[in-house]
Amino acid sequence: GAGVSQTPSNKVTEKGKYVELRCDPISGHTALYWYRQSLGQGPEFLIYFQGTGAADDSGLPNDRFFAVRPEGSVSTLKIQRTERGDSAVYLCASSPGQGHTEAFFGQGTRLTVV
Amino acid sequence: AQSVAQPEDQVNVAEGNPLTVKCTYSVSGNPYLFWYVQYPNRGLQFLLKYITGDNLVKGSYGFEAEFNKSQTSFHLKKPSALVSDSALYFCAVRDMQGSASKIIFGSGTRLSIRP
């Protein structure tokens, strides 16, 4: 596609439920990033993939959060036993590779845990 | 560890006046620096980047930024502000030391341009 696509755009879930957020990067981009953004705050780094492998997952807040990218393209961010504090906009970005290139962002998924 | 600081939560400027949005960074190796803009209910849009070379880089919508290695700063500037420049601006850095490097963002600065 022309840009980074994230689905769903909005997700409302009950506390304790499991959710999956999907990211379709720009075709051919090998690097993929997940961020979390709370209202009025900067994007908080979660995890960074280079190809299929997680090059850096130091931003995942705890073991309820997990992300995969099995074929080096689409990625899924998975959150188990959701908590109200997980409510935020989850942003995905991709870039052609590591290095000096900038990252291109999707519109985000707004997750609300009630 | 890499980090970015945007010391101003909000910057207010009259239309037609020059604007500056401040950013300082900390990295172990050489920095790759970026500015992004976010309009309400929109994704982050890339404005400009510094990789190497000329310390003054030019980007989209008439914005430019000046890299200052001694002050570890990368301030965003525009000679003449427009009301349409009102948005949330984020500075970001990638530390190029090591084989894999994430992009870290600052907390953001809200730019408000009054007519």
C-alpha cells in the first residue's frame, strides 16, 4: 500500500480481555516500530523489528505485551489481560532499513480499556 | 542510553514572526535527528532530518533546523510563522552506535500561532 496501515482504527475492550493490533508496513520496508502515545505525550517506544526478528524490545512494559512479525512484513501487537492503564493510541511505523532513514507512521489504533 | 528533551511544553508566536522550538539530545555515538509534526487526530508526519554534513537542514513547509554538536541541540525554526503551523511538534533521535537502533521521541511542544 501507499502508507502504513493500522487496523482497527479504534478498539474498545473490557478489562482483562486479550487484544490484537495489526500493522501493515509500507511494502519493502524491513524495519518496523511500535510506539504507544498517551494524550498530549510523545510516542513511547515499545519494540523495533528488523525483518522478522525483534532487534530491540526494551520498551515493552511487561510480559502482557508481545509482538510478532513472522514473515517480515505484517506485525501484530498482542496485549493480554488488558488493564485500564493500557488505554492509549498505539502507533506503528516503518522504514526502508535501519540507519539514517526516517520512519513513516500509520494513523494509529486508539485502544480504550473499560 | 539515548534521550531527547523538549524543554517547552508550549510555544506561542504571532503570525509572521519567526519561531523556534527547542530540542536537546543525548546519545553515545553519532546522532541521527528528526523533527515530526502531529495535527489533531492525525498521525505523525516527517518534517526534516539531520544525518551528516551541513548543520542547517531544510524540510517541509518552510521549516529548518540547526544541528549544534557542542550544545547537543537541534532546534526547529521557521522565519515567518503561519496560523496553519499550529500543531504538536516532536523531536526524535536515533543513536547510530551499535547495530540496531531505535528512534526515541521527546515529549512534544505545542506550537500555537495567533493571527
